[in-house]
Amino acid sequence: MKRILLDTSVYGKLVEDTFIFPLLLDRKKSNDFVIYGTDIVRTELRAISKKAKDKKGQKIRLYTLYVYDSLITKENHNLRLNNFIEGLAQLYMNEYKVNGGGVGAAEIKNDFLIIACATLHNLDIVISDDKRTMLSTAALAAYKIVNQKQGFQNPNYMQYTVFRDKMLRRSGI
């Protein structure tokens, strides 16, 4: 059974691509994987404007929170921040800058906290649609270098489109 963390950007994709959400629920019920969340992701979802709507007129904020709460069903699957996670995220930031990362600390901090949560809880895969920050070359290099130095296993990183394609293939679609 794979242990997966979905980045905030993925929940936005699940709102746009409503076909995948029911597949995720089915796969989750069959114990193919467990989906984890973090306080950071839920807080970012709550920060979506209450007035924002999708193409069908659905309120995006409510739907993304519904998707999150439907996938993260157990209290121990919502990972909490602690000082150790914050320290690991700071190490990522330092290495990211060394590797030429150009995004400012305020913009990328939550990405590093999310990856630190996944790393310290030994999750298998982090799925994101954020190639500019979380899955950038400089960020991926920072995770690898810091995790090796600290003796942590690096999670696998997967773009949402790759994950989506795998879900569709496994479902026979």
C-alpha cells in the first residue's frame, strides 16, 4: 500500500477534473493507497476566496475542502507541523538557494514544509502540479541533498498529469 501526499495544487486539479475524484475514492476504499494531508494544505485551501467559482458555477473553496475532507478521513492522516519539520524545511531553503533557486522564501516556504512532513513521516509519493516551485529542479536537488545528509529517505515526486494517467490506466480507462 502506497502512502501519498497531495499538494494543494492537486486539489485544484481535482475540482477541474471531476472524473478523477471518484476514481481516487474507489482506489482508496480498495486499500491501494492511503492519502495524507497536512494542516498547511488545508489552510491554503481555506484561503481560497469564498466567491471563486469554477466554469460550472460551483464554489471552488467549498468543493476543494469537500474533496480534501473526503480523502483525508482519519485524524492521524492529517500531519501536523512541529519544530523538527520546520527545521528540515529551513535546511531545504538553504540548499535551494545554494542550487540557484530564485523563488523567495515567503512564496516557497509552505512547499518545503509539505515536503518535510512527507519526508519525516516516510510517505512514498508526493503529487503536485507545481513545477515552478515544489517540483523545480533546484527544489528537487535541495530535497535530495538534505535528505541524504540527514539520513532520510527521499519521497518520490510525481506530477499530477502522470498520476492522473496512471489512475486512468489502472482503472481500465
